[in-house]
Amino acid sequence: MPFKKTILLGVCGDSAAGKTTLSTGIARILGEDRVTVICSDDYHRYNRKTRAEKGISALDPACNYINIMEHHFDLLRRGHPILKPIYNHSTGDFDPPEYIEPKEFVIIEGLLPYHTKALRNNFDVKVYLAPEEELRVLWKIKRDTTKRGYTEEQVRASLAKRVSDSSEFIQPQQSFADTVVTFYRPEELAQETGSHLNARLTLRPTLPYPDLSDVLKEVSNGQELVTSTIRRVGGRLTEILDISGRISRDQAVRIEDVVWSHLPDLEHLRPEEMGKYSDGNEASQSNPLALTQLFITYHLLVALIELEKDKEERRRRVLG
């Protein structure tokens, strides 16, 4: 396999699962001048009008140029530029393509980034977003009615048509993720859709994770604000990290302190604030989201350290 020159993060999930919110927050932590963010949904084969005529949804791989995605992801991994298509969600048609030169980190978000082995092999870290389904529906209605010009009835009708495609093509990609992120509502806050949602991270044994056992006990202090359990999921022992929406900023910062302590040479990247998101037209902040973004960023920074070691070893070999 040719030598890689960038760090690739995949963020996969169904429509309105929170992919852009997660990607934007991670890019802020890493430094937006060091990150290229790409939406793989730009690789649709048909515009909205043609999809309607053919009776095919954007979730179907047959509606996307998977082979071009494979080629472009490989080029990005090796540090080469691409001429990326652009799908305009407002018009439902295509805009002129964009010339993209990959930066140090590349985040690829979308519906089908893990659909083939050739696609998956390019990623250093793979995340799948699987929020509570009713919550995702509410997010999609809010987004599409405030930003894309749809009515609530149109959004619900579109979701109903996509149920089988989601089940067949999108959801199976969970099995390939290193981390599955599920935001869900606390029992006592059945109407919550934002800052006080709980977050559950399913951490599969495919990546190294910082040891948080001591600080989790201290932060929770008997309140079960953050809990860690080991379960067998899909035949593998898996850590389940649950973060309560009731966790305070001070408590979240103490966990952040421990994570950054595992990256002493990179702590200068630590931002003053994390977990920002757009709630309609308003800006909000979530502590569980902040911790989720940080845990994923941790893996990217570990991958960067390993890549720099690899580069240095190659230089030594060249110099003899």
C-alpha cells in the first residue's frame, strides 16, 4: 500500500444524524487551517429531479459514484488533490466541481463512506452516528424546514420513503465503525433535543483509548454522570461509555484534563470551548457533545503521532 500522508476521519450516518455538527467541532479542536472537510454525498449520480423520475433515493449506492469515491479517498490519503463534485442541497442539482488540496487532516462525512472495503481502508478512524431515531427525525425536520425550504409534511414523507434504504444500506455500516455515537433523551427530559441529551459511545477494541477509570469515579461521585461498562457486542468485548446530559462544565473539564494529559506535546491545541452546535438559527453548547468530540480527536492526534514517527523512520532509512 502506498505511503499515506494525511490522517483521515470518517463520520458516517443517516440524514440529519449530526455528522456536520460533529465534524465541525472536531475541525475547530484540530485547527480549521489544518483540516479539510468533505461531504461524500457530493458524489450523487443523479440530481433530485432524476432521482424522483427513477424512483431511487440518495441512500442507495446505485445512486452514487462509489468508484470515484474510492479513487478520491485514496488520493486524499496519499496527499494528492482531487476535483470534487458538489451537490447543492438547496437546488437539488450540481454546482461546478471544486479543486481540493488535502490538509494535514481530512474529515469525510456522509451516507456511504464505509460501503466498500476499498473505501474503509483509507480511514484512520471510523465513527458512526446513531442517534435515537425519533430524535433524528426531529433534527431533520428542524434542519430541512429552516435551512432547505421544505415543509414538515414533505420531510416526513421523504423519511417514510427512505426507511427500507436506510435499513439496507446505511445502518449496516455501524459494524465497521471504531466508535458508534448515540445521543438519546433522558427519561426525565422526554422533550429534550439539544444541550442536555445523554451520549453513549460504543468503543470497539480497534483503537487505543485513554484510561479514565479514576477520574470517572471522581467526577460522577455516586451520581452516575459518566459510567463505563464492558459488554460483548457483535462477538467482541466492547466498552460502553455513557455521558449524562446533566454533567456540568466543570466536571466535563476535569475529564478533558485527563484526556489532554495523555497528549502532553499537543496540549497547545486545546481550545477554550468545545461542544458548540447550531439549534435552528441559534448557537448552543453541549458538554456530552464536547467530550464526544474530544474522544474522537484524541484518536486522530494519536494517529498523527504515529504518522510522524513513520515519516522520521523513512527519513532515517533514506539517509542510511
